[in-house]
Amino acid sequence: MMAKLFQLIGQPTRIQILLAIGDSETCVCHLEAVTGLRQAVISQHLMLLRKAGLVTPNRAGRNIYYSLTKPETVRMIQAAAVMLAIPADALARCTAGKIPGCPCPKCEAKENCESIS
């Protein structure tokens, strides 16, 4: 069971997604801005994370926001980073709260993002 969890989150994009979601709800367009990946790619990763029970979607109108079902997942990733001597600023880049050019409410833009995941 533990090996399956590590295998699932062992993919760098999924780690970045989990860190970007962190302790708040995050929309797909924000995950696009953080990762630099297309919405379709992010949706595939989110589907796997959803099936594993690590994230949960919340539809608000035309937007879908994701939150962690197990916040301790981020703490586990942070602990692994400490063990591997990964600088804190490297993780901070994945958890950036506001991304220039991101139209999502998390980045305090005037228009809402639209996500279809």
C-alpha cells in the first residue's frame, strides 16, 4: 500500500501539483500557471490523484477547484525534501501563491478561470 502511494506521487508533476494545491482550494488554471503544462495533461494527473483519494474536486459554477483530502501528503513531501537537502526555495517555487498572468481568483485577477477537468 505504501509503495503504491510513493509510486503515485513519485512523478515530479504530481509532486508539483500537490504542493501547489497545499492547504487551499486551487483551480486548474492556477495549476497550469504553476507547472507550465497544458490543462489536458494536468487533468490526467488530477484524475489519478482523485482516484487515489488524495485530492477532491469542488465545482463552483464553471470552475473546478481541487483540495487535498490528506494534508499530511504535503508534510511528507516537505520531510522528504529535508532528508534530500533540497533547498526550501525550490519547494517554494512550487507553492507560489500568486503567479503573474494567472487569471484565477487565487492570484487575485479580475476574471475567473474556466476549467474542464
